Amino acid sequence: MWRAWKGLTGTIPSLITGLNPSRLSLQPRVVRVVHKTRAYSSFFRELEAQLAAMRKHAVRAMPGSDWQPLEITPGLPPERADVVIVGGGVVGWSVAYWLKRKERIRDGVRVLVVEKDPTYSQASTVLSVGGIRQQFSLPENIHLSLASAEFLRSINEHLGVLNEDPVDLQFNHSGYLFIASEKGAGIMEENYRTQRYAGAKVTLLSPAQVKEKFPWLNTEGVALASYGLENEGWFDPWSLLNALRRKAISMGVYQCFGEVTGFRYSTHSMPTDDSHQMSFKRIRYVNVRMPNSLEYQPVECAIVVNAAGAHSGKVADLAGIGSGPKDTLAAVPVPVEPRKRYVYVLHCPDGPGLDTPFLIDYSGVYCRREGLGGNYIAGLSPEEEEEPDTRDLEVDYNFFQDRIWPLLAHRVPAFECTKVASAWAGYYDYNTFDQNCILGLHPLVNNMYFATGFSGHGLQQSPAAGRALAELILDGGFRTLDLSALGFERIFHQEPVLERSIV
Amino acid sequence: MALYRTVQLSGCARMCVSVARPYSTVARSPSTPLPLRSKLLFFLSQHFYDVEQLLSWSSWLRNWTLRRKNTFYSYTQEQYGNNVAAAFYILSLKGGFRFSGQSEWFRPNEKGKFSWDFVNFQEHPIEEVDVSGTVINCTGLDNLVSQKNLRTLSLRGCREVDDWFLSRLHIFQESLEELNLSGCPRISVGGLCALHHLRKLRKLDLSSLPRVQNPGLVRILLEEVLPHCHITGVEYDEGLQAFQEEKDSEALSSTGTGA
């Protein structure tokens, strides 16, 4: 209909040129003084100008152009959603993807992922070293990591989008090599048994075997080594994040860039057996504030998933967790806080070659190969006392000089002459309670799920953790992996589930 | 951009078309024009939900067929033992093998038919396997895990062999002597760095691996790691020349814009 209108308005100039053969239609319109005898042509010319302006307005108002009669802020989230996922890192998008994958009918669940920073400049996901290993001491961790490796192996079946490029994770299958001294050899053997029982392909090596396999390694002080043969290595976290995001968006997940500044919740109390009043909260609205603006949109939601990584503690505080009367369950906060970790890129032309595994020494220092040009990535988790300040992500190069380099040069003599090419820092979403992830519903907030506190293992456990949380939300309980040991109960009962091999 | 693939079954010529981008598009130069049929299919899938759904079903079906072809032959293993199960698996994939102690190879003919004589060799492990051009993948290796005497493995032109497959080859680290990986479009450096487990490897063929950007450098690094292995199919300066040409063209363009 509009095209007919456009055509009609197009015929009028041709009519006018028909009437006035001397005037070319391509010439710019000039208002001229007309004779009275030509009054009718001036009328038609003005009419033509007005019709052209109307035509331009009509084209602008058509769908496809971005003019709107009422100014709406771009990027506002929808007014209501079924599940709001706070945090757009790899765990958040994994939960979103699995929710959409498990929904029984098309558009059965409306999922919204809220991410604070569109550039991901401080996100733990993209600053991660990107390793995946199965050498844990807790069976739940091993199973999470094995299931994630299974997911990554067939990633194109899971995350392939029609007519798009296949996903390329640049997975280096080099395995992790854990080195233990005399003190830790017993623990390593126990861990090895647990890992083999859980299905991880790990092998134990004596110092002589280590020396034969990796001649560049100094085996002084090495009592036992544990080497992963399959499903271990490192990959590009940004590709995984983008693959999850692309697939989730293609399945209909809403993405919003904004910060969660508050929750609106309703409280109801119930008496316990000894007639104390327990108050339970239910989140009704999530206030999402737009970037660089004071405007916020309250999103009405049924379920909130806290996958905010290093800032999960702050998001939990917004829901009032941890602010109850002292010595009650309501006073227990979510024990996740950001911890800064430095990662240094070293250049060493005579360093170990293509067979370099992800080496982890018993002193805590780790090192892996990066690319083919003699570059390596190294780091160390600092002690509790010397934890760096988490206000910013500035790198302390003295930490490398004082702490890392002596240990690294002792273990790999080739690193005695190495240069620090660059470095970066990132946050661990550190679980101060027992350094293992928290997966599950909060007992006091009836609709807030947590998938946080991974303490450096978020990337490698994200696909399986996302599936576990989606099963909790949609099926009501764990179906494939039983991760009930990683819920909130252990925090309330003060029973830490410790992981012995943390890096 | 899309790739059109036909699968012609024996008898009726049935077209199984897919517009999904397989790995081989990486190797394809952008100058070759798409065939008309796939351009039409791409256009239709962008405009009609039905066509899009049909195409996603066809790629799901392709994945399902791959899984079926690479499933674990547990029944055969229970009835006839590991070696015959492995042999049956290889023949079903249309590959060939040779038992240790025998000199003749067992292969299916062009129509896919093979003789059932191999069931008589239950105690003979398999020594040489040639699965070139088949759809063997990482999960299919479960059938070959028991073959600890495997000496030769030829994976020429296998489009499903990827880095995860190479990371599983450590199960043959005591016996594998010859490995042919030429023409596998999914292999990259991440998988080749897992080959250092194969201490007995003497011959490695790495020709025409499209996803390996610096084949010459990879050859040097692999020779460092596997000193007794002879690597063929790659020259030391492959990958270097391209960099040199890039540097020259960059120098030319910068002088052009600077001046």
C-alpha cells in the first residue's frame, strides 16, 4: 500500500513535467516568482514539495528504519522474564544455553542474561589461562570436568548454528603434569585412585620416567608426578564464550547490558519447631540499571540465577543475604569474594618444546606453553597474607621477580634466561569457605540459584555446571551428575568440602 | 556462504543437502563461486523457517549416522573377542586391515561387501590398519583400544579425525610405528602436540593439513620431540614463504600510503 502511495507521489512530478516540458525534473527546486497565469503550476510545485516531504516521513516511519515516535532507550531488558541470569560470563551463558536446550516447548522459558560490561574488560572468563584438567581430589570436581571435556569434544554438535562458522576452540591436548614432593606423594596417590575410579585418564610417573619423558625438567625434590593423558590441556575461553552466546541467542535468549542494582522481594515468615521466626524471601523484580545512566528497568522474574563470578558476593548482598540478626542462618553471607591473580607471559627461545604440559609444581607455581614461538604463561597463587589488592587489575612485576622466577628457574633450568613479555591480572571468584563451587538454591531466598565460587575452575567446569543448574531449575533436581555435596547446606552446617589440589 | 554436499546411495540417487559449514570451507578459497543449488538453499533458509528446520534436521541426522557408524561393537566383542570386533568395525567403515602373522589384507570391495573369513582369526591381533577416507572419529577408537600391537595406521583424508582423536592415540604408544595424517581437514597444532607419546613412531606423514598454518615450524618442533621419527610431506620452509610475501606486500603498501 505504501509502495502504491510512493508510486502515486512519484507520478505527480512526471505529470507536472508533462504539463511544463521546459522544466527538467532533475534540477534543484527553486522557489520562483510566478505569474498569475502560472498560479496552477506553482500550486502543483508546492504540492509536490509537500508530498516529497510526506514521502520521506512515511519511509522513515516504516519498519526497518530506526525512527520512533516515542523515544525508547535502546538496550532495555524486557519487562518480564522467567529466568534472569545475573552475569554474562561463561557460566551464565552456559546456564542460559542449557535452559533453552532443556525446555520442552519452543519459547517455553524466557531467559534474560544481564551483563555489566559489554567489553568484558574485567571478566574472569576472558582473562583466564584457559586450562582444563581432571586431576582433582573431590569426585564431584572430576565428574564436572570430565563432563565438560565431553561437551567440548562434541562442541559443534551442541553449539553449531546453521550457516555459521564451526566453533574453533584451539584446544591444545597437552595434559597437566602435577609434581609432588615427599610430603605430598601420599596425597597424590590417593587422588590418583579417586581420579581413575571416576574415569579420568591419568598416569603416575616416577622421577626417572619424568626425566626420560621431559629431559628439560629438573627432577630434584620430585618424588612423584601425575600426568593427564586425555581430556586435559588448554583452550581459548573467548571462543567458548562466544560460541555459547551465539547459540543461546539463536535459541532465543535475551541479552541485556546493564548492572543489577537491586532486588525487590517479598518476605514471609514461618515459625520453626522451637517457635523462632524464620523469614524467607522471594525475589519479585530485578532492577537493571542501564550503562552510564540512572535509568533502570525493573524486570519481573520467577527465578534469579547468580552467576556474577567475582561479584557474586555483592549481588547476594543486594538480596539481603547475610544481613540478618547475628547467630542466625540469615546472618551467613555468601562466602565468595574477588581475588586478584597475576599471569605473566614469558619469552624463552630455548625453552621446552611442543611436548610441554601444563606444569604445576608442588610449590604452587604453574607454567604452560603459549603458541609456537617460544612463549610461555606462568603464574602463582599468592599466600593468604600477601593477597594483592582487588580494587583494580594492575600487575605487580616484582611478584614475578621475587616469587615466581626462582621457583620456575629451579624446576625448569631453561627459564633462567627468560624475559617477561607481558602480563595481565584477573579475578578468581574465590570461595573463602572451601574453594569449591556453590551450585544450588539458597535456603532463605526461595528463588535465587547460585552458580559461583569456582575459585579458578569456572571455565573448565562451566558446561557441566550450566547443565546441572538447568536440571535443578527445570527438573527440580540433579539428573546426570549428583552435585548435592556442592550446595548451600555445607556452608550453613560449617562442613567444608575441601579440594586438595588447588592451583 | 555454504557448502553443498551430495550423498549418493547405491541404487537411487538421493540428495542429502546441507548448508551447514563443515571444516573444509576454511581451506576453500573465497574466490570459488558457490554452486547455484546451495546459493538457492541458503536464500531459502534465510527466508523460510521450514527450510531452516529441515536443514537443521539433516545435520542432526548426519551426526546421528556418524555416531551409529562409530558405536562400540560390544555384541561382537562378547561373542568373538576383541580382535574380531575391531576387524568387523574396520570393515564396516569400509577400511582395510591386516592381521599380525598374515600377509593378505582384508578389505571390502567397491560395493561394500567383504568376506567373512576374518572371524576365523580370533587370536590374531591387528597389525596394520588403513581407514583412509572413512568417517572414523574419536569415539570409534573405543573399538581399537584393545589392539596393542598396532604398527601402521593410515588416516589419509579422514574428515572426522580431529585433535581429540590424536589425543587418544597414546593408547598405541608402545607399538605404533607409522602414522599417515595427510589430508585431514580438522587436525591442527593442538592435536599434533599430543603425538609426543608415540615413542616408537618412525614415519609420520603430515602433507596437506589445511588447518596447520606453519607446517615447517611444526615439523621442526615435532622432530625435536620425536627424534627417531622421519616426518614426510612437509618442507622446512612451508609457511615461511607466505610470511615473506606478506611482509613484502606490507612494506609496499606502507610505502604507498606513507609517501
